[in-house]
Amino acid sequence: MSSSSIIDPNPATLPDIMASLPDDTPIVMLNLLRFRQTARYKEGEASYSGREAYQKYSEVAFGKVQGVGGEMVWKGRALAGVIAPQEEQWDSVLLVRYPSKQAFMSMLADPEYREATKHRTAALEEARLIAMQEN
């Protein structure tokens, strides 16, 4: 992928995005993930795959999700884009419910969570994180 791959939230736009979400209502985050063949950290390539690096992130992250009252709703393999650009392919899809945007933001601010995100960044070739509201 090109250097324009999207992996992490943009710190410049994240506050405005969070402000646009409704207060005190559950949100579900749609995660679309494409893994690197080999995890790539700032120091260089790791001796393990992107999928393995994402597992290191997940070991911390899902505990933090539960710690703020959230839950994994669904996770699985992406099979095919039925209505999607042909070049857009994903390896994994996750739906994670948070009790509110405030709970999500408190998780993002957690120091242990922030440290674990280095594994997520190293793991991913491309990602999408889409906030949704149930109705």
C-alpha cells in the first residue's frame, strides 16, 4: 500500500468527530482491518505477522473495552466485497459496542491502552473505524 494508508485516528480531526457524536447513548464501532504480512514497528520489521501483532494489541484492548463497559458484539473474517471497490479488501471485521462516546474516549486516554496501540499500528496495512448509532 502507499504511504497514504489510513491506520490510526487523525489527532487533528478526532476531537471534532467525537464532538459530532451524540452524548450518553451507546455507539457501535465498525472496524475494518487489513493486516500486514509482517508487523512493522518504528524500529523496523518484527519477526511475526501483522495478525500476531494485532493479537498483542487485542490482549490489552479488549480488557480495556470491558473496563469501560463495552463489549465485542461480533468479529469475523471478511469474505468478499459484494458492493465495494474491487481493490478494497479486508481481512477482519469487528463490531464493538460502547455505552457512550465518553466511555470510548476514556479508553483512548488510558495509558496502558495507548501503549498497546503501537502493536495495532504495526499490525495494520489499512483500517477503517466507523462510529454508528443503533436505532
